[in-house]
Amino acid sequence: MKRDIYDEDHEAFRGSVREFLERSVIPHVEEHAEAKAIPRDFWIEAGKQGFLGLEIPEEYGGAGAGDYRFNAVIAEELSKVNAALGSCWGIHADITAPYLVELGTEEQKQRWLPGVAAGEILLAIGMTEPSGGSDLAALKTTAVRDGDDWVINGSKTFITNGYSADLVITAVRTSPEKKARGITLFAIPATAEGFSRGRKLDKVGQPESDTAELFFENVRLSDDHIVGELDMGFIHMMQKLPQERLGCAISNLAHAKQIFEETVAYTKERTAFGAPVGTFQHNKFLMADIDTQIDVSQAFIDRCVEMHDKAELTPVDAAKAKLWTSEIQNRILDHCVQLHGGYGFMNEYRVARAWRDARVSRIWAGSNEIMKELIGRDLGL
């Protein structure tokens, strides 16, 4: 079905993203996987192309696009290459940068945003802790006032971009007695004394993503590292989560759609019993069903993008988008592996990697069980 949410400017932008990926990224994806990281060269070149500053106003070195559809275009194109690429870009440019743009002081914006847009300051966001993931209100990392400073102690885990990040927007507990209303966001530089990183985590999928543990041992920061209002961090995170979940949904669907298209082509070439395997009735009906599910899902996600661009996307609809696309992505890619037969279980085939890469999408950005809880509450249950 023809999509109508993008105009000529968006499609021209898409062409620029594709050209960048074909020239500077796709030839090196195997190197990224082996290094378990996307190199700084990628970020610097992406910054030069203006792909990191869509959310950042022009006066701070960004593009100031003011149109979320450009974010969606990049998320789609990166996710066609692999899931990790879309995830790492999303954490930096689509999820974390808006915290600084919308909540940062003028001094903070001038200090950090030009480097963020240029790819010289890589961002990560520190929410998840070893003791819990989706329950953001149960944070144990603390910041205690000591004179004019704050002393931060604790740890974070499963942090995307964590091993190479220069600045981590970190959720810490500043007023324990207030529970969820006692959380504050701090921008913690990787150069801060007491900040350290653990190992690069050995994940089932997405090896290109440098996911790490972060540790804070008596990290001393002044008030000018607080992002947003004191004790309002939980509210700030709740306000930003719809964009994070929509970004996940866009990437989920684009990733699944790309691998499905490659699988359809494979079933036209692969033969068994003297005929292409795609012509067998079971396989033909299965792929017809998948194609329909993708089109129906795309219509919903496009509508969510339109609503978010008008600042009208609700947290519940964002939760539905994340829930549905992560479930359907995993279902589609499982079928794609099956359609490849034994080759689908080989790491040299993209379908096998995509299948592994996709599994985490039902866990991160709030587990799907939490998404169902949010939707259920909205039903009055």
C-alpha cells in the first residue's frame, strides 16, 4: 500500500541517508560486529551529514528539523541495515538529545549540544539497574548533597552506547522519602572522577551495539549537571518515553519488513522437489499473511508518527505501537528463519542475525508485559 506521510523533502532526505549507509556503513558492518561497537568514525561522518542533530536547534549546531518524520526516515533506513545501528543512533539522537534540548539550561545547551550534533560527544541514557529494569521508580543509584555538590553512588546496566559514551543522562535518587517523586536526572561526563565502565556485555544479538555496565563511586558533580528540575526526573522520563517507544516501533517494523522482502526473494530462488519453495501453498499463504500484517501494522505506525509530529501521541498508543511491532517482528522473523530452512540457522545469513537481534525488542523500552499493564489500566482494569 502506498504510504502518504512523507513528502518530497522526506524522500530526498531518505536518499541521502541511503547513500551515506551504502558508502560509509554497509561495507563495514562485519567489522562493527567483530569489534562489538560502532566506531567513532561513523558518528563523526553522520554528524557531518546532519543526521545527529535533527532534534537540536540550528543555533547549537543542529538541523532544527522540527518534523519528527525525518527521525522516522533515519530510523527506518538504519534498521534495514541491522537492528543495532538503529538502536545506537536512536539512543543518541532520538532519545537522549531531546532531554538536553528541552530540559537543559542555556549554559548546558551551549556546552554539550554542538558536540552532540557533530558526533564528538556520544550520548547514552542510564535508567536500568542490575536490580530492576522496567520499574524505573525503584532506582537504587543515589545522589547525596555534600556542600555545594552532589555525590553519586550506584550502577547501571544494559546501557546502549555505554562503553563509548562521553555523556550519560543518568537517573538517580535524590530524595528517597519521596519515592518516584524523588528522582533527578544528572548529565554525567565519562571523564568524571569515580565514573567507570564494566565489560562490554556479551549479548545474544546485536553485537554491533556496545552495551555496558556503568559504575559511579563517589562521583562529585555540581548543580550545573542537573538536567531538568530537582526531584522531577521520573516525570521527565515518563514524558519522553512515548518518543522512545515510537522510535522502537518504527525500527521494529522496518527491520522485519526488510528481512521479509529478502526472504520472499530467497523463496523464489531456492528450489525443492523441482519447484521454488515459495510456490508451495503453505509457504505462499504464510507469506501472504505476513505481507498483510506488515501493511496493516505500517498504517498504524504511520498514524502514530503523524500524531507524534503534532504532539498528540498518547503514552498508551505509544505502548500499543511498541507492544505490537515487537511481537509481530519476532513472529515474522521466526517464519523467515523457517522459510530459509537450515540456512536460516547459519550466522552468515542475515536472517539468522536479524532473528537474534529482534528478541530484545520485547524487553527493552519497557517490557511488553509492562506495555500490556499500561494499556490495561487505560481500559479501567
